[in-house]
Amino acid sequence: MSTIESVSSRAEGSSPAPPSLKSVLARRSSPPVCLYNYYLYLRDHEQAQHYLDFWLDVSAHENRCKVYCKNIIRASKRPSGVPESGTGTMSIISDASGSQRFRMSRQSDQMPAAVGQTFLSEATAAPSMTEVGGGAGSTGAGGGSKKVVTREEIQRSARKLYRRYMIPGARRELHFPDSIRYPIVQAIEVEGRDDPEIYQEAKEYVFRLMEQCYFPRFIQERSQHNIGDRQALIRLVVGLLLLFIGFTVALSLIFLDRPRRLRWYSLLPISFAVTLLFAYLARFCPVFTLFRTTETGFLRFASIEDPFTLRRHRIKALSIFGSALAVSLVIVGIFVAVPGHRL
């Protein structure tokens, strides 16, 4: 029994698995299932790119807070007790007190140095929206050990998130349940908070929405298709033209009563035509698989580096080639079997 389990586990381990949403957001996945292509998919297919914008902007806001806390920890270790921003440590911490406004800052004088190092490593590892292309225009805390983040920047960042995604009628307004929206409005408008915890529930809601709704369709799109609608339409037109040429050649040879072996020459245009028609139906070009390429937008291509996607593409390419060849042989075989009759 143990031998069977070990063999099955090795078989499962040999088959690559699709990347998870967490790995895509953390930039640990490979094209065409990377963060950039996920953003393009949300923009072009789902018109839901603002959810990804929001998630990344909240992550950038969290990173600013982490860098801000690290600066406080650094300042508290100085003999003079003066931080790089020019304000006293105690004034910064006292400014953060009250209604749990900035919990990390309030407890920064009790944090060990290892916690500050963790904040820095997390801040520098998180993605930034500007690298995705055409996003919200906010940046992460890359190079957090050198940049000084002030409390005013954090306040502006928190209010920018509120104005951009929460206010009714905003250009990028997201529709959250009232149980999520009202506490954020209360925290920003009434309490004047700017800590990242006020957006935590909304961020988790957006993550679950992408994970359960948009991300599975994104994986399906990238693993089952490698051309867009316009490329597929081009293959339909060219395929029908080649099919017409192939049928014309075959019927001409029949009505000219030429030898049956000459009718096999019609296999060339007919096989190309059937392959293109299969490519149209499946929105999948098997030739692209030979070059490990996929189309992410019209005439916009990306190399396939993800093992799961490459394996699925190879399997589908072989199935299309095999099916097209079988159908073409049947069609040409019928033309060959028809008795010749000279008109």
C-alpha cells in the first residue's frame, strides 16, 4: 500500500500545478500567468482592473506604514533620540495615540530590532502598481531603508484611497457591502484614522472576489486559449478560403477524370483549412505552441514560461493537429473514392 501511495505522490508531483493568486500577486509566477498579464486580462476581458488597483494600492499603503514604523525604531536607537524626519520620537508616538489610530506606531518603542527588519523586508518585497502598467499610479515602499516616510504622507495615502475607491461617483468606485463600506467612512470622516487596518477587511473582500471569480477564469483563459477573438476571426476567413481552394481542386480532378492518386494533392490545402478552422473554434493556434508563445492582446505576444500553461498548450496543440489530420484524411478520402466523370 505504501508503494502505491509513493508512486501516486510522485505522479502528482511530476504534473505541474497552476499558480495561485497569492503567488501571482507576490510576483512569484511566470508569464503568461504573471501579475502584468493578470492586470491586462482584468482590463480587457472583465473590466475589473480597479479591484487589482485597489488591492495593490492598499498593499502600498501598508508598506509605507511599515517603513514609517521602521524609521521610528531607528530613531529610538539614536543617542539624541531625534529621528530622520526631524521630529521627536515621543511626539510621533503620542500623535499616533488615541482610538487605536496607528497601532504599530504606538508600540514602536517596544518593538525589537528584528521586527523593524521584518517590516523592511516585507515592504521591499511587495508589488507596486506602477510596475503593472496603467494602474493607480501609486508606488510601494521599494528602497524603504533609504526613504523617509512622514506621517503626512501616510495620511494623504489613506485619504487618497478613500477618495479614489470609496466615495460614491468616484472614477474608480468599487461596490462594497455596507458592512465593509460604513466602517471605512466612519474611520476616515469621523475618527480621522489613517492606519492600514481600516482597509484590511475591504482588501480581504477584494482578494476573495478575485480568487473565487476572476482568477479561475484568468487561468482558464491562459491555459486553454492562446489567441484572441480577432486572431481567431482571421483564421476563420483564411480557413474558409483554403477550404474552398481544396474543394475546387478535388472536384476539378474528379470532373476531369484524372487519376485518383492526383486527388491526394488536395490534402494540402484542405488540411491547412481544417487546422485553421479548429484553431478558430478553440481560439488556439497550435503553431504558437512550437515557439512557446501566446497572445495576450491583439498582436501583443508573450513567451510561455509557466510549466503548467506550457504543458496544457502542448496537449491541446497535439489534439488539434491530430483531429485536423483525421478530419482532412476523411474528407480527401471521400473525394478519392468518388468515381471520376469527365464533363
